[in-house]
Amino acid sequence: MMATAPVLDEPILDCPIPAIFRPFLQPARFKVARGGRGSSKTRTVITILVNNVMWAGWRVVCFRELMEAIAESSYQEIIEEIDRRNLGRFFVITKTEITCPASGGVFKFSGLRASSKRLQNQKLKGFSNFDAAFIDEGESITKDSWNALVPTMRKSGSEIFVCFNPASPLDFIYQAFVTEPIYPAELHGKPYCITLEVNYTDNPFFPQELADDAELMRAVDPELYRHVYLGEPVADNALAIIKPQWIEAAIDAHIHIPDFPTGGGRIGGMDVSGGVEGDVIAPKANDPNALAWRYGQVLAGLEEWQDENPNKAAAYALPIVQREKLDLLHIDDIGVGASVPGEFRRLDPSGQYKGWTASEKPYDEDREYQPGKSHGDMFANLKAQGWGMLGDRFRNTWQARNGLPYDPDQLISIPSGLPLRTKLQAELSQPRRESVNGRMKVESKKDLKKRGVPSHNLADAVVMAFAMESVGPQSWIMTRD
């Protein structure tokens, strides 16, 4: 008798999960999974929650520390789980919640805080009759937020799920569940707090693309590999977005790498004196204007000068832009820099001058950055995307210099004789990566100031010179005949 082919649109009601997560199938007040990228923590917990909403009528609230829009929640991951298992007929999906009419179950979404300074205490009270809370990207949860959440989930038998990728060993959530656990594993003879360490090695569905990335990262940067893929918290000095050894590898890379590309667009970046980040205004005396430009993948020039008048700064930079025949200039247009792109266009109507707003969303945010992650998933804003992708260039160049696989279209070279090179190298290695709801953010000027680190104007100008300038698959590479 011939086997019957499966009907592709039939719902997948019995969905297997990695064996390591089986303890999560028994009742417990707290269920916490920590580990690195690709471990299937979020996917597995969502699988469990979707089953409970569909079959047991669970009411689930999905929290983040801060949630300005539903796109910053687990909303999309839950929809993907429903689609993956062809369960759409059982759910009603709106812009604010996901319900299962047959069971009465629901997913709702909320931030624990209205802002970095204020908890949403009144809103939290509205979830007191829910069966479960799910906190993804839990590494950012503060002690105050946690202490507000736990008594909110007061329904008998309610559960709190937490998934997190450890960041710092000093983070509250790491301390509370790893270093000095605040809850017992058992209470009244029953499981109370189940804590799992889960990594990609425990995931039978781990994609080959990420396996290749993990092995390459292990060879290039073992410390970063242990953090990203093994979920180890890292010391502050390991959080530099661009490592000093990567920068060293880029010195004269166009000479040392045989197939280093020649040609390419002439693109510049300009950081304007007295920029604003949040409520921090950089002191003008310590915050000069900076200009950087590249020819293809070679950093061709740096300039730094003092001028508190942004329009005069544009007038100073214009002859350099014209002398170097730049195809495009990205200009920091936050705060005092807002008028500068317009001033360039007034002085040179035929030139290409584009404002670069660091706080805006990433360019081409839906485009895949790595398997399963878009640019919008990875980067909190345009500045993070610019720094992150420049860091990728430096790491790729380090790989090329050390006999490892590399992409010849994503290199960078800094000529050894370039004026201001030493200062630039110091600036590039200073900013640290931070995390906001699982997306990369660049350390703020306020936090840099606390560490005694001056403003990194030259580095920001270089970031803009190498930044994506338009939407499209080759948007970060401009070519010239």
C-alpha cells in the first residue's frame, strides 16, 4: 500500500521541542532559560505558550522592559509560530493582541516601564488574572521592574517565563537566577524555579548558516564567541564594538590583501560640533567638527577643526568635499547640525548632501542581516547599524589578514600615513555595545563621559562615510566608472 503524502496545510498540533526544555512542561512558578544565540529559547517557549493558549485557554502577557511599539515585543515571533504550524484557523490576530476564540486564550503585549524612569504600575495591575507572563530579552530587566512584576502575577498556578542572553555578570537578572539565586528549585515538595542553561549545541534544528558563523567567530574572536553563542556574560572591555586588533589588521590592508578591491565610490561623513544625544549636549570646546572620506574601501582622508557655527563649518568643509570630488556626503543632522545639509545644498546645488539622523530606524530594516535576523531585529537605530556594520568590516578585514574566509566586498583599509590615524584608532575602539530589547545600541555620550572618554567625532565621521546610503541590496557600495 502506498504511503499517503501529508497535506501541507494541515495544522501541526503536536510540535516537538528540544529535549532540554522538557522540564518546562511541568508546572512551576518560574521557568528561566539562559544561553547564547541559536539555542531556540524564544521559539521553544513560544511553542509551549501557543499550545497552552490554544488548548488550555491561557491568558498570556508578553513583557519587555520598554516597549514603545508592538514591533518591539514577541508579537511577530508568535505570529511566525502560528504560521509555521498552520494554526491560523484557531487564532484571531489584530494589531494589539492575538486571541483564540474557541478556548478563550489570549496573548497581550506590554512594557514594564513607561520610560526609563517610570514603571507602569497601574497598567501592570490589569494582568493580575493572567495565567502566564513571558519576558523575552530578559537581560535588560531591572530589579525594580522585577519586583513590580512578580506580585502582579497573582493568579493561582500562574507562571513566569524568562528568556535571556547574559550580558554583564552584574545584571540583576543574571545575579538573581545564576550568581546568587533568589528562589529555591523546589517549594512544598514541588518544582518552583526551573533554570536551564541552553545553547546552540542543544538545538537539533540549528541552521548550518549559523553553525558556520559560530565556528568562524570561534576562530576570529573566542571571547565574543563564548558571549554570543555560549551565553557567557562578558567583562566591560570585551564589549567594544570594534576590537583594537581588528583595527590594526586594517592598517594598509589594501597593500597586504592581494584581491583588495580597487575603485568604488567617493563617500564622506561629517560630524558636527556640539551634537546632541538624548539630554547630553557635547561641550563645543571638546567636540570639534570632523570630516572623513573614502575612495571605495580605503579611508582616504580625515580633517578636524573647531567652529561653533554649523553653517561656517559647512563653508569650511565644502572646498575639501569639492577637491576630493565626493559623490555623496553624509552629515550628522541632529541638534545643531539640523541646518547643515541645507547649507551645503545652498552653497553647492549640484552636490549630493544627505542628512544622517543617528536616532532614526536602520536603513532597509527588513533586509536580512544574518539568517533569521533582519537589520531591524539587530540594530536599535541608524547609529547602531552604522557602528555595527563598520565593526563587521573591520572583523572581516582581520579575517582576510589571518587566512580565514572573508568577503572581499566588505573590507576596510586605513593607510599608515593618514593624518590623525592614531587618534582615530583610539576613538574607534572606545564605544561599547549595549542592548535594548535584544537590539544593539551604541554606548551613549553620557556613559562615555562617566568613563572619562571624550567624544569620538572622527570615528563617527568614518561611520557615516562607510554607512549604507540608500535602500537596496548593494546600497552600501557605490561604484564609479
